[in-house]
Amino acid sequence: MASYPVFHRKPTGLTATRNALVYGVLYLCFVAYPVVFSRYRGWGPGLTGLSFLGIGFGIVLAILLEPLIRGFINAQARDPKTGKPPPEAAALVMVIGSLLTPIGQLGFSWTSLPKSIHWSIPILFGIPFGAGNTLSFVYSSNYLAGAYGVYAASALASNAVIRSIFGAALPLAGTKMYQSLTPQLAGTLCGVFEVAMIPIPFVFWKYGQRIRDKSKTIRQLREKNEGRQLVDNGDER
């Protein structure tokens, strides 16, 4: 079964680790925003809910830009073996997402308090944060699908499992963390971790082809798929 080796191999392992952290920080926002706007700024539940509009707008913006991004990916030099753009074209979009996410996270953290800073500023930093998260999640899936081909389901499932574990676990400590460290320090800590993850999509963008060629798992899966195709062609004859 292909799912086991795919789970812990590059590029799945690195992509899943980065996505898990980014996903966990996204879910921490559901803790951080109420702490900042309800506890420290004195907003009611309704207004606090509206503070997520920045993140929502960023997500919608990334989705609306999909046709342009897809056109950019399709304009890249195609792989002669598949006739499709290489997975590294999607990795370039991941690079953009990896830069936007910590900008939004750190910007929100540093402007969330004191109350003298206008409330709109931290909310506006939710736009690059939401857009960066969306670009990261969508195009990391595109990258894994392109890298693993017909075995993409195993890679995507592994990515989803690790990501969901972080998304479920980190918010459990979120309230305590933001109250003990203050929103500025706790948010900065999360932003630093996101900055530390920036090199991963850069590596896949620049050296993805080399990594895939050297990946024993991907090579085995390709050989297995080619063997099946030969058997199918033989049966047809």
C-alpha cells in the first residue's frame, strides 16, 4: 500500500510539517482575536466576530485571483514527459503564500495592542494572512498532486492528517498562551515559527526537480505505475 512510505518521505514530510504549523496558527487566530478584541479592547461578541473580516477578505481575494495564478502556472515551461507544467510552478505560488502569512501574523501581533492603535490596522493585517494561508494550502496540494501523480491521494491524505492534528491541538493551549505571554509576544512567537518555514517552498521551487528525481519513494511509485501501464497495454493486445 502506497500510503505508508509516502507519509514520511520528502517532499510530503516537509510540506506537511509546514502546512501543519501554518494551519495550527490559523486556528490559534480563533483564540487570539477574541482575546485581543473582547478582553483587551472591550468589544462585544458581535463586533469581535466582525474582526475576522480581514482574514475572510484575504481568503476571498486569493480565490478570485485563481484564474490569473492558474494562467501563470500554465505559462511555465512544460515537462516533456507529461506535457504539463512541472510541480515546481505551484511551489512558486507557495513561496508567495509563505511570505504573506508571516507578514499578516506579525503585523497583527505588533499592532493588536495597545488600544491607542486604531482597531482597523490589526484587522487589515488579516488580509495578507488569509491570502497567504489560502495560497499555501491550495498550491501545496497542487504540488503534491503533481509530484506523486496517480498516487497523489496518499500524499494528500498524509498532509491532511498531520495538518488536522496541529489544527486540533494548538488551539487547546491558545487561550493560556495568549493570556500568559500577552497577544504581542504570543503572536510574535507564532510568526517567528512561520518565518522559519519560509525556506521550505523556496527549496521545492528551486530544487524540486532534483528532490523528486532523488526520492526513492517517488521513483518506486513511478516504476510501479509504468509496470501497471505495460501490463494493461499487454492485456489490450
